[in-house]
Amino acid sequence: MAIEIERKFLVTGEAWRHAVAVRQIEQGYLFSSTMVSARIRLADGAATLTIKGERADLARDEFEYAIPVGDAEELLRLSPHPPIIKARHEVMFAGKLWEVDEFAGRLAGLVIAEIELDRADEPFERPPWLGREVTHDRRYRNSALIASGIPSDQAA
């Protein structure tokens, strides 16, 4: 079992666009509740099934498994909502990897940066292009965005 500790922020400006790598991602959710979600993701010709569960504070249980691409395509069809389409930009800043997701389709215009940490209290330097933190705002989880769209107060 893996534990994910991440912080999420809205993004302002364009200074993050010097990404070292960009991946196109399509993902859907088979189900999502306040306690657990099951995600199917296609990226770079590979597919994964990820199950995330709640824990206290910033930590979440995360189980991720490679699955056949054909299975992922079929499972995406079972999702109750159209998939999320996004470009993931990997940006190094102050020795840390930031994943900046630029959403497309009905979520176009939304840009969210995430940093994964080893500990909830791990210090990190904030890039100048970070806006408001949305780590604890469940409306900015991909599982909520797919169902409800962009929150009306998204302004950074």
C-alpha cells in the first residue's frame, strides 16, 4: 500500500510553461464517494486503475495497478461522466517536481498544480505562479470536477 501526500494550488500566469515533459491524460471514475474513489487513466500508451481512500489531513491511501489499455478503454465507457482530458506538465522548481494540469474540454481554463511530499509537514518553496491553495477543497479533486465542473469561485 502506498500513501499519497499532496498539496494542490490554482495556477496564475504562464511562467510554469517551461515544462520538462508534457503528457496527455484521459481519465474517468468508476465511482467516487467521500471515502473512496476508483479511477481509470490512459496516458502515454499505458493504462492504470487507481483506488484512493481517505485518511486524516493531507494523506490518502493510494493503490495503483497497470491494466491493459483495451480494458481501460472499456472501463472508461462504464464511467457515469465523460472523461477528463488534460495535459500534465512536469515542472521542476527549487528541487521539487510540480505537476501542472491544464484541463481541456468542459474544464478548459482550469489549471491546477500539485506537489507530492514525503511528509505532511515537509517544507517547500512556492513557485511565483502558484495561486490559492485548494488542497482541502474537495470541489477541486478530479473526481468532483468530472461530476460537477469548475467551481464558480476558481479565481486565484
